[in-house]
Amino acid sequence: MKITPLKVEGALLLEPVVHGDHRGFFMESYNENLMQQIGVNYVYVQDNHSLSAEPGILRGLHYQLAPKAQTKLVRVLTGAIFDVILDLRKGSPTFGQWVGVILSEYNKRQLLVPKGFAHGFCTLVPNTQVLYKVDEYYSPENDRGILWNDPALGIDWPTSKPILSDKDQRHPLLKDAELNFD
């Protein structure tokens, strides 16, 4: 597996070795021994799976406050997304900075999102399915978000008129958000 650190500390782009032939392909999407060798020691407790029927559906930017913060390992089963993470760790040299990557069924990349980051994605094609592992259960009382189009962030989303949930339309700006990550 090719592992590429991103510009925000702790975030990794993982590219599995894919063995393909006339029948299709085979790959290891997760290998705990390899993760431990590179210092990624998370115990995943839940898998989340979403289907977005249309291109331009934007989910995020979501996070959970500590002590229920989540590390996520995100991948796309079908379709493609522009996946964004935002550093919310107040003491981090990259606080308030974001990184965006394309994850798709074709490139088979995965994004490791550490605790202390907001996460969101925008679908690029119809019928996109996203699967992600988390190391902490969903906690409604710790569920928070940042407004997807906060002008201070300048996230270069692939759409100017996304399809949003009611909840995602009402998140606060980063400057007004509740954060407890150091």
C-alpha cells in the first residue's frame, strides 16, 4: 500500500495495491498489521455507508467533540467524491486549513481522517456510495459541524449550488463553532 502524508499532520492518503485481470480486481482495503507498522493504531467500532443519488450532494463538514471525537477511514465503493478535511486542532500549525482529494471507485484511494478534523464530501457522479470506518460510536450530543461555504475557509467545492440537508445548511462558521481539540 502506498501511504502519502497530507499537508495537515496526521492525515494520510492510502492507495492499495490492486491486482486486476479479466475477471475484475482484488485488493486489501484494510490490513491492521500494516496500519500498526506505520503508527496508525485505531480500533474501529462502526462502519458507516451512504448512498448519494445525485451529483452535487454535499455532506458536511461534520465532527464530534472530544471525548467522542472520531478517526475515520473513508473510501468510495461506487462513484466519486471530492473529500475535504479541515483541521480543528487549536494548537496545530495547520489549524483552519483544509485539504481536498478525489476518492473514487476507480482510484480506490482511502483517506485517513484523524480526530480533531471536520470532514465532508461532495459527490461528483450519480449513485455514489461511500463507506467509512470510525473508531468511536456516533454521539448525538457531541455532533457538530462547520458551514460548508464559510468564506474564511475558501474551500474550492466542485459545485456552487450543492444539495444539502437542513442540518448542513445551518452549521456555524468556523469562528463561531464549538471546538475542544488541542
